[in-house]
Amino acid sequence: MTRARFENMVSAAVTLGFALSLPIFATAQAPSGPGLSSGSGAGTGTGMSSAIGRNPSGSISGVGPNRPLGPEAGGFVPSSGFVPLLPPGYSVPLGPGANVTFPDNQDLFSISSFSEEAGRTNPPNLSRVQPRELEFARSISDPGDRSLTLNKVASVAIFGSQMQLAHRALGEAAEAALTITDRTVHDLRLIAIINGLNNLSEALLREGKADLSLPEFNEPEEPLSKSSKVDREMLISRAELEWARAAFLATRIYNPTYHTEMLYRVVESQAFGSQTVVNEFPHDEPKDDKEPANQQKTHPLDVRADRMLVKASEDARLINRPVWRDRALVTAATAAAHSKQYARAVQISRLIPQPEVRTDALVKVAESQARGNDAEGATATYHEAANAVSSIPLDDPRAILTGVLIDNLISVGRFEDARRLIVLYPDEPRRLVALGAIAESQGFRGASESAIEWITREVPKEHQPVLYRKLRFGILAAVEQNRSRDMSNRDR
């Protein structure tokens, strides 16, 4: 009895379980529409590759837009809770943009709509600025743009050795820039033009280094002839004209800082132009049978170079700010000294009112004289530099410039003059340090005997050991350097 009742209960349980599984099996076998896309956003694909493609509701949770179905309508009840299902054959419609294929839609831009023209990746075969470029720049109505374009034309023309074209373009660019009402744009255009004029002047002087004549803007292009002579006087005159224009434009700049700096740039360019004429221009002897053969003659190019220095010093004195003015004069004096125009260099140095800056200029000129075998002139210039140092009222600046002057004298081997200037130091410790540097340099340069003599004669007993030690250090440094040089030469 008990066994029969148990078997009936098992049979009933199996029958109930089979009945409950029928709706689930039927739903799984029902056809379904495509699910959502696996793309990056809603409606971005067809849903064919979706991981939930067999979900009839079109969503991970199985919840569709219709009323959820309970267990009585075929819903599935897992252990975690109720998950409603949609009726068989129902799917979520495609969202907006699902059928869009842009940008790979060839209907928008067909291949046949493009031309078969070959690409142009290289610049045209042009080596000179054409006249039409200048005419096009002139046609620009806005003065700021016209000035900028003309300045660019001039820059390229200078690079291509079209000096006359660059002269015209810069002149018209300056006229346009002066009419600009905006002060900032006005100053920026003038600064660019001034730089262009300086570049043009330097390019003109470069043409004078060799006997090659270049065709002008309105002349036909012909092969260069090495036998043709350059009119260097004309080149210098044209360069001076460009510098004069640049100096004038610098005075028209509104901003005082730019005004000052650009005047300094003009002075700097003129000074180095004078140096170029003296050092790099060929100096043919002038033919003048009336002059005695033994009389020293001044070459015409040297006269023109000296005149350029005079003009540079005059432009420097137009600078209102003392710092820029004094540095401009130092630059002019240094360029004159490097081209061995010593008299003019000393004269320009004397124009500097500040003794500190004047000392700097005089020391540079004196060093050039000492290295240029002008011992007498160097002595006189060093004497002026020492006087300038002694006129400095403050102790610290005077001590610093005294050290600069003594170091310079040591570098050119004028040890006796260096020893005489130690009295400019305001205290004894600095004097002892300077004497030690002099003694060491004498030992390094093989003048140990004279160093021992003056140490024994002039230096107090308590300071002599220090100087003797410095002297030995100099001798040993010379031995070490010479030994290293010998070893290097032997290894080659």
C-alpha cells in the first residue's frame, strides 16, 4: 500500500514537471527577430553579431516595450526573480541611423567625380623673383598686408641677389608701413623693414668681396664673367643709403624700447660693414703717378670705411637711453679696432660718458693694438683706460674693472704695466691676489727670472712665500701643458 502510493506521487510529480517545461521549450523554439547591435551606440548595426541576438525582447534583461508577461502567459521564473518574455516573433525595431552608411557611401562622392590631374608636390622651377610678384604686392589695398608682402618679396630677392628689386620693395614697404594707424602693427612692420634694410646693406657689401658683377632687376640674365670688375665704391654708396633709410625709420617707431633697439641694430650693422670693407675687400693700389713712391697713401676704400664709422657714431648718439647708446658706441669702437682703425676707435671710445663703459671700450681697443704690433698705441690706450678706472667713485665697481684691466694686461704679456695698476685696488688682499696672478702667469710664460727679481725687490717679506708658490704653480702648469702636447703629437 505504501509503495503504490509512493509510485503514484512520483508519477504525478514527473507529469507536472513536464507540463511546466512545455512553455519554456516552445518559447525557445519560436522564431525571433534580430537583437540589438554590438556596435558603439544604439542603432549602429544590424544586430547579426550581437551576443543577445537570440533574445526575443531585444534586451539583456528580456524586458521589451510591451506589457511584461507573467508566468501565466509563458514567463520564465528563475530562482533570482521574475524575467518577463515577449510574444513569439516580436523584436525591437531598428533605431534612428541604423541604415546610414556614411562616410563610406560612394553615392555621395563617386570615384568618377574626381579628375585625373597629376599631383604637384614640388615647388616650381623658379630661382628668381619675377616682376609680377612685385606688381601683385603693390595691388594689395590694405597698407599692413601690402607692407608685409613687399617685405617678404624683398627678403627673397636679397637671398637671390636681386638687390635692385629688394631696394624697390623695401622702399614701397616703408611707405605703406608709415600710413598704418594701428601703432602696434606700425611698429612691427617698421622693425621688419629695418631688419631687411640692414640685411640688404650687408648683402651689398658681400658682393664687393669678389670681382663678380650681378645683373640688376631690369637687366637680362647673362652668365657671370670672372673678368668683370665690381664697382665697390658704388656698392658702399648703396649700402650707406640703405642704412640711412633704416636709421630714419627707426626714429619713426612709437615704442621707445623698439625705437632704441633698432637704432642700435643700425649702428651695429654699419660698424661691422666698415670692418668688412677694410678686412675683406680687395685693396688694389691706386694709380697716381704724381704722388711720391715713398709716401704712405690712404686707400679710397679705407676712407669710405672710416666715413661709415663716423656715421655709425652719429647714429649712436641719437639713442635716448644711455645704456643702449653706450653699448652702441662700444660696438662701433670694437669693430674699428678689429679692422685696425685704431685712431677712430679711440676717438669713438672717448665719446662714452660713463667711465665704466668707456673702460670696457678702451680695454678692447688696447688689446687689439697690443696683439696687432702697435705697442706704442697700446700703451697710450691702456693709460686712458687706467684713468677711466680711477675716475670711478665707488670702490666695488672700480675694483672689478681694475681686475678686468689687469687680466687683459696679463693676457697680452704686459706684466710690468699690470703690476703698476694694482694701486687701483681699494684694499691689500685684492692687491695680493692680483700679484699672485701676475707671478703665476710669468712662470707659465717662461719669465720666472724677472718674476723672482721683482718679488725679491718690491714685495714685502711676509708676502713673498705666497708669490713664490704661485710662480712655481705657473712653471709646473707650463711643463704639464707642454708634456701633454708632446704626447698628443707622438700618438698621431
